[in-house]
Amino acid sequence: MNPRVQSVVPKEDFTLELLFSNGEVKHFDMHAYLEIGVFRELKNLALFKTAKADHGTVQWVHEQELCPDTLYLKSKK
């Protein structure tokens, strides 16, 4: 099992700074996801910034979330 998200900082450039349970800090670019279904409303920066770590993943105010494995495997150091 891949490490899980412990904390998240949503950035102005629509990236997420993620701290994982193994101590790694990585960055996840959300741009490609902002054109897909339920994630479209996150183009609103105020809504994007509601991101929080929840049960090992990232979740937003309207319950959008990403798979924790996707976050870990597609993030860059």
C-alpha cells in the first residue's frame, strides 16, 4: 500500500502540496482534473482552497476526492 496523505496545502496555481505518512512532501498538479466532471467547480480558487486531508486522501467541501494512490504516484517531489 502506498503512503497516505497526512496534510495538504492548496496553492494559488491549482497544485496541492502534500505531506505523506512516510514523511515525503510532494506536489500534485490538478490542472488536468479541473476539466473533468465534479472537479470542474474547483476552477473557482475559493472552492479549490477548501481542500483538506481526510482519511488518507484529499477531499473538498462538496465531497470531491481523489484516490490516495493516484495522489502519491502522480505527485512530483
